[in-house]
Amino acid sequence: MLSSFLAMAGFALAGAITPGPVNLIALRHGGGRCRVTAFVYVLGASLSYAAIVWLMGQSGHWLLKLPEVLRWAPRICAAYLLWLAWRLAYSPVGSSTEANTSAALQTGLAKAFVQGVAIQSLNPKAWLVALAGVGIFVAPLATPHMPLEAALLLFCTISLLACLLGIGFWAALGRTLTQWLNTPKRQQRLNQTLALLLLISVVSMLA
């Protein structure tokens, strides 16, 4: 049981911490001035992935048998990521005023949470990794002493914690860059670099 738990945790953490669109945006939020916004983004993405794991455990095989889902999911995700890349490349830079900081606290939190949920939900990698995890760990773990629903709930909980750690790591990494991002030119370079990496991830996904 312990070995299965550790293997499940290692699998979930590896999937959560590897570079990808969700973590690249977390890096950008972490480099901002509001730590709460970064945390809310991480929370939204983590809760979204836990919901994906639960959904794949309940009806994953049925969803993947629908050809329209397989055809349109990557395209929708690609369009959303391209839009994010464009927004990043041309996002305003410079010092924030007190008014801007106050506005960010009022409106930025909801937007950050929705963005975390949306980008994770539209990430085909998240769905495929979740399905693989369910097949590898949840089904074999189900026994008369641990029903399938309990095993799935355990995997969802572990996946949630792994995402909080993995995506949170990227947000913290962005936070460490705050001192380096003390000029508008450097902020612009970071935004353009992240936009380029998002573009590359879209091309590799479609390829």
C-alpha cells in the first residue's frame, strides 16, 4: 500500500512540475507584484486538474472514444494558448501605482482563478496524464477493502497536492525573478520569452 502511494505521488508530482503552458503562466504570475494573485492562479489550476482526474476516472474511456472530442480539444487549446501568447508579448510593463495594485486585488484574483481553471481544462496533456494515472494506479488499487471510488478520491487528493507543489514551484521561481525584473525592458523580455515558449508548446502539441 505504501509503495503504491509513493509511486502515485511521484507520478502526480512529475506530471505537475514538468514545463508546460500552465507552469509558464504560473512563472509569469509569480513574477508579478501580487503574491495572492499567483496563489489563486495555482489554486485554480490545481483544482481544475483534480476535477479532470475525477472525470477521467468516471468516464474517461467513453470521452476518448468520441472522435469530435479528440479532434477539437487540441485545436481549442491551441487557439487559447496563442491568444495568451499574444497577450503576454504585448502586455504593458512598468512600475505599478498604488491604484493599479488596489485594482489588481479587486479584479485580478477572479481573473487569475478563471485563467488557471481554463488553461488547465484546455490542456490535452492534463487529460491524457490523468487517464494514464487512473489506469495505472486507481484500477489496480481497487480492492474489496478499498472501493474504486475511494481509490479514485485518493488519487484526486494526491494529484491536487502535487499540483499545488509543482505549479507553486514555478510561481515561486517567478517570484525570485522579481528583483531582476526591476526595469520595464527586462519585464518586456520575460513576457516575450514566455510568449515564444507558449508558441513553441502550441506547435509541438499540434505536430
